[in-house]
Amino acid sequence: MTQHILIVDDEKNIAISVDYLLRREGFEVSVAHDGEEGLKLIKSLQPDLVLLDVMMPKLNGFEVCEAVKRDPALSSIRIIMLTAKGRDAEKEKGLTLGADAYITKPFATRDLVTQVKALLE
Amino acid sequence: MLGGPLIIATSLFYLGLLFAVAYWADRQADRGHSVIAHPTVYALSLAVYCTAWTYYGSVGRAAQSGIGFLPIYIGPTLGAALWVFLLLKMIRVSKSQRITSIADFISSRHGKSHLLGGLVTIIAVVGIIPYIALQLKAVSNSFTILLHYPDIIMPSHATTLPIWQDTALYVALLLALFTILFGTRHLDASERHEGLVAAIAFESIIKLLALTAVGLFVTFGLYHGFADVMQQAKTAGLLQPMFDSSSVTSINWFSFSFLAAMAVLLLPRQFQVAVVENSSERHLSRAVWLFPLYLLLINIFVLPIALAGRLAFPDGSVDADTFVLTLPIAHGQEWLAMLSYLGGLSAATGMVIVEAIALSTMVCNDLVMPLLLRHWRTRTAPVDMTSVLLLVRRSAIFIILLLGYTYFRVAGEAYALVSIGLISFAAVAQFAPTLFGGLYWRGGTQAGALAGLGAGFLVWIYTLLLPSFAKSGWLPGSFLEFGPFGIEFLIPQALFGLSGFGEITHCLFWSLTANVGAYVAVSLYKPPNAEETAQASLFVDAMKYDRPAVGLWRGNAEVDELKQLASRFLGGQKVEAAFEDFYRNKGTVYDTSQPADAETVHFAETLLTGAIGSASARVMVASVAQEEPLGLDEVMGILDEASHIRAHSKALEEKSRELEQATTELRSANTRLQELDQLKDDFMSSVTHELRTPLTSIRAFSEMLHDDPKIHLDDRKRFLSIIVSETERLTRLVNQVLDLASIESGRGEWTTGEVNVTGLIRQSIEATEQLFRDKGILVVVDIPDGEHRVWADHDRLMQVMLNLLSNAVKFVPDTDGKIIVRLQIAPENYQVSVTDNGPGIAENQQVMIFEKFQRGDDREGANPMGTGLGLPISRQIIEHFGGQLWVESSLNNGATFSFTIPKGQTALTNTAHQE
């Protein structure tokens, strides 16, 4: 069964690139452009993994992550935080909130794919 | 039905009630709950100022001369404003020196002189005894009138009655007994008389209530309010002559007000309640407005009662001074009459009690003690002086009241009694120059004070007292008319030809002239000696925190001897407790066998001052302590040292204030730096984020293109165009960051010159034409004709215009987009605005959008390609030229961005300043 990945990022071009990249690897991919839409899709689509940007309008990535991990029906969903602010403090915060991995932008496409695959095994 | 027994019983009951109040207050004080330690009680006790002379006499005066009764109350009301520093200083000095009377105050200030204290006491006694007589007369008259209820019979002249039938005698004796019980329970007069003050405050309430009750009855019971009384009085033709015959000319208004303002501080009883009995300096701030308010209230009904009395007794058979009592009697209001009588009784008793206590302290300390001390120089003094002192005080009270009664017997209805109020005031006004001068002028000496007081007192006797005797028929009246021995310029009430002023003003003028003149001249003639200099500094510098705390003294004495001395006057237990307390505060070991230091000697002397006055205390302490007299230069040396220390400590304080200031400034600078640091961090973090975002896309697409050569051609094209646009975005960002940094750091390059605003606006619209056309936007340009020039940087201004226009293009709807560009000319500046019909900006976003990297997040369709720096940069540019940039918008109603550019000179100078 194909695994389902949701990309939540307000930067359209980044979303396009990751979407293309993961589809090519054989995943089913959906895209949301802000935190609110992202959370809605997480609930309705129940993806296996979410790539979650931090700095977004409406709900930010941390808030979405927290909401997902608090909800028992969703808490098994894997989350990879994507952020352009490569500070340790941010990374820590994401991980304590329950994110499974943390990737700093800009990233190597190969690393992203490896991480995703590793988490979905 | 009223009658003798009932009135006497009620009077006694009232006095008993007073005593109960006093007893209760004393008990409370013993338990540590002081009743009088309250600002309102303090203000009420000051109202002992309002005597029977106020209670009955104001109405009498108003009946004669209309508003002529007012200056007596206006003076203190205006004078109260000075209390906050004048009375405060008097209290501060008296507390620290344990001064217990005005005589001691003046004597202590001028070198602790028995002679001076004695003179002040004599002036006070001579001036006040007739005033006490007036109170006795008021009580006895009101009693007699009430006795004849319901008939109104004016009392027959007391002098015609045998002495044992004279009510006034019994009143005097009763009050003497009462005062002795009240006032001489403790010896140290500087201990506050808690009970006394509580009773006086209580009496102030009673007399106000009683007068107000009569006033309400008359004004609203007999008439229909104030206007009605006035109207009826006018109809009866009373009003006109009353105001015509007003004896109060404007100069008299001034001098009466001045006298009263002085009297409210200088009368012995006022000094007693205002200074000696004061329990906290903070109470002053309430007294300053509450006491004048009390005066206002007690005077409200005076005029209506006076007019109503004139209307009720048109034939003049009833003395106007009795209207307060006779009006209720005439209308059959027996209980109101009784209340009115009690009000008068309270006014009189309050005055007599406090005045007698104050005078007895002065007589004891400043007249009798010096004689006793002289007497004991040759004979052995009794070991326990407490009983002697108490006996002296009690006898003094008794004698003062008997003297008051005697004066009343002798004077009766004579002029000398009737007009005594202001004459008394004029006597105590003689204290003003030495007292106030002594508080603020270092130069005043003992000889000067004696000369001033003496001269003033003599002039007062000659111009006011003797004439009042003559008018009473006790002296031949001829010298009043023609002068003594026919010497015209010595006529007492037209001295040196000065006439037309009224006797009080005349006396005040000459007596104060003589008083001040002699005080200043004699003081200047002979400079102050050591003792005078030392005391002057204690008084004048009283408000300075670092004044010398002790008197200047040097000599040999043992603590034990001092203690024994004090015990003889104050009792052993009390003195023991006081010494223990003193040593505890001082922080040294209490050892009676040690020689006493200057501080201890001063303490013992102060302790004694409370009991026997400063001059006697000085003599007594000198008798046990072998004093080496200090020379003037030594005193000056010590004072100098004190002032050096003062100057030094002031400098230190100044320094530490400066340091504190510097610390505060450093702290705030540090905070500011931290804030700036935080801002810089935030800025860097934002820049990093803004750089990484396009880099992410560029790297991802580049890697994908590189790794997979088989990507479809369409995708390849699409990816490459994204890479190009993200690269452009990066470039734009880098440029704008650099741009902003250079503007903010002040290193920006500005090419200023004349700029044609209209031309610039048109140019900017042309430059964005393509964008408008692409989106089908309607552009409306609203610019006035002609050229309008400002002083600015053309390219920068263009940058702002392009930023605003491209923002507008981004946010107008895809169909029917509309942009209005407008130029308005104000007197001071030009205002350019760009209005779009886009989604608008919520109010909470309107400030944020001008901050760096804060794109209007909530704006639908926000353009992710914006850098978030356009508006901050534009604002910086506009502000550089002295203008403003702002937005007006509401959600769903489009947005208008406007900026102003100053005309002409403003812009010029601003630019010049920047470069």
C-alpha cells in the first residue's frame, strides 16, 4: 500500500519541489499552504507522515505539531519539522513537542528522502 | 417649664459630661489608644478660638454693622495658608525644646531670659483677664435670661447685686475647680492633656450644633429661608442703615483680619492647643482647611439671626448680643433656648479652661518660679518640688479666674468690657515681631525683644487700654480729647496727628511700629552673646535636619546629680524611666556615677523645661553642673563646625545623588543595549530565514535536475524558471538589507536636490504601467495642475512611490482592480496617497506591516515573493525628509498608504542636518 505524506509549507516553490521529489519516490503526496489547512488535512487524510514547516501564517508548525501529538487518534503520525531558522533552541523545541525529526532548510534532497524512508519503515 | 434648678442641673450635667469625655480620653490614652491623635480632633480643638464673644457677640456686631463681624474669621481663614510652614516650625521647635507656653517660646529663643518670659506673661495676663471676664459675663447673663423664661428680661447690672447673689461668681469658682481638675493632673506640661483636648473638641461640636440649630429655626422656621429674612429686613428698612453705618472701612477690614490671623496663633490658649497639644505635624494639613471650614459654618446663620432679632424686637429693648438666646425664648421654644444656652456655655467654658491652663503655666514658670528660685538661694528648698509646683499652678488658675470675675464686677456694662475682644487681640499681637522674627532672624537679642515687647505694650496701654478706661468713666475723659496736659500730638487715639483710622487700626499701627522698630534697632545695636547665638540657631535652623541637636554647654556634672535634680520637680519614677529611655536611644551604657556629657545635660535641662520653663531649668541645671561659660567665639566655632559638617554632608549627599543618577542611567543604557542586541539578533535571524527560504527551493530543484537527467522537458523548464525567480528574490533581498542597513546607520547616500513632485508621481505611474495593464487595473490620477517642488532625493522618493504602487497592484482583486493616486497640498506640506480596493488591512496588522520582515500575513493572497522590507525602507526614506508614512484601512475596504513631504525650508534644514 502506498504511504501517504502531507507537505505543509507556505512557500509554494518549496512545496512544489518536495511534492515532485516524493512522488518520484512512489509516495502519495498532498500539500497544504498554511498551518490551519495543514491541521484540517491531517485530520481528514490521516497521512503516515507530515513534513511541517515552522514559520507559517495562521497556525505555526509548533502549534500544529503539538495539536497532532496531543490527539490520541493522530499521535502515531510521524512528523518531520522543516525550518529555515537553524537554531538549536528551535530544534529542541520541535523535538520536545514530539516531532520525530528535524531538518534544516536548505536541505540535500537525498537526505530528506532518506529520513522520510527511515521513519516510514 | 424651665426654672433655676433645671437650668443648674442641666449646666452641671453638661460639665459632668465634659469631664466624662475628658476622663474617657485620658483612659484611652493610658491604654495606648489616643483619641486626640486624629487630625479632625486637632482641627476641632483649634476652634476654641470661637468663644462666647463669637457665639453671642457676632450676632450683636452683625445687628449693628452688618457684615462687620466677618474680618475676625476671614483673617484666620487666609492666615491658615501660612500654617504649613509657620505653625509647623513653631511645633517643631517647641517639641524639641519642650516648650510649653508662648512666654517660654519667646524667652527660650532670646537666651532663656526670666525677664523676657515675665514680660510676655504680664502682657498676656493683662490682655486676657478682661477677655475671661467677658466669658463669665456671657455665661451669667445667658443664665439669668433663661431663668426668666418665658419672659424676656435683660439682666440687671451685676454690680448692683450683692456679691453672693451674683451668678458670675459661682460660674468663676466652678470653672476654676473644673480647670484645676482638668489641667493640673500631670505636672510636665509638655505631656499632652489628652482629656482636655478631647473635651475642647467636643465643646466645639456642641457650640456649632447649637448655633446651627438656632440658625435653622430662625431662617427656616420663622422665615422661608435666607432670601425671605433679607427681603423682610429690607422692607422694614433695616438693611440700608446697617450697611451704611458699617464701622468697618477697608483699612479696618485689613487690620481686623490681620489681628485675627495673628491672634489665632498667638493667644495663649491658641498656642496651647495648636502647638503644645499637637500630637503630630501631619495633622496640620487637615487643620489648614477644616478649621476655616468650621469658621465658615459657625458664621452662616449670624446675619439671619441678627436681622430676625432686629425684626422681632424693633424697639431695641433687647440687647442684640442676646438674640441667639432671646429669639427661641420669644417663640416659646424652651428646649431650643436651653440648647442655645448650652452652646454659649460650651463656647465660654472652652475658652476659660484652656486660657486659664495656659496662663497658669506661664505665671508659674515665668513669674513665680524665678521668685522662688531667688528665695531658695538663701534658704533650703523643699526636696519634693512637685507639690509646690502643682500648688502654684492651681493657685494661679484660681487667682486668674477671680481676677476675671473682679474685672467683670468692676467693669460691668462698661465700654472697657464690651469692646475687649479686639483689645485683647491687639495685646497678643505684640508677640508677633519677637516670635516670628525669632523664628527667621538670627540677629534678634534678649535686649531687643525686651525693648520691642515693652514699647509695643506701652503704646497699646496708652492708645487702647487707657482710652477704654476713660470711656468707661474711670479716668477723666479730657486727655482723650485734648491730649495729656493739653499736648495735642499726644492725644492717645490720634497720636502725632494720625487720625481717621479707627482706634484698633491706630493702635496696631503705632504699637507694631514701636515694637518692630525697638526690636530691630536694639538687637542691631548690641550683637547677640553666646547663649543668644546658640538658642537662635536652635530656632532658626529648626527645619534643617542637621542642626546642632543639643544646646551648647561645657562643664562638669554627674548623671546622678542631674537625675536627683529632675526628680525633685517631676517625681523619681518618671525621671528614672525618662533617663533609661534616653540612654537606650543614645545607645550608651546607663551609669549614674559617670560624669554627664553635654548631651545628657541638655536632656536633663529639656526635661526640666517641660515642668518649670526654659529659663528656670537653665538656672537649676547650672546649680548642679559646674558650667564653664562658653565664649561667643567658641559658640561660633561650634556652630561653624556644625555648618562645615552640614556643608560636607551636603556635598556627600550631592555626590551620592549623582552616583545614583549615573547608576540609573547606566542601567537604562544597559537595558537599551540589551534591547538593541535582541533587535539585532532578531534581525539576523529573520535575514537568515529569508535567505534560506529561496535557497531551499534553488537547491532542491538544482539537485533534482542534476540527479535526474530524464526529467520531462516541461518540468525542466518550469523548475529552471523557479530557480531564476528565486535567485532574483535573493538578489532583491540582499540589496534591500544592505539598503536598510545603510539608511539606518546614517551612512546612506542621498542625492538631494529639487524634485518636482507631480512629475515624479507621473513617472512612477508610467514605470508600473505594464503591471496595471497585465492585471487590468483602472488607475485614477488626481493631481493638481502646476509644478510643485520639494527638496529631496529623486531616486529615493521614486523608490517609495514604486513600492507603494507595486504593493497596491499585488493586493487589488484580479478583476475590477482600481488604484487611486492623489496629491494634496496642505499649508505645510504635500501629501501623496495611493489607494487600492483590495482586501484591506485589519487594525491589529496596521502597525506590524511597517516592521521588518512582517508581511501582512492575513492579507489574502499575500505575495510570498515580497521581502518584507519595502515598507520599512519607505518609511525610513520619508522620515529622512521630515515627512510621515502611514496607512488607513479597514478590513474588506481597501487600503490607503499616504506620505507627506514638507515644503521648502523644513525639508532643506532637515536635509542639511542629516548630511
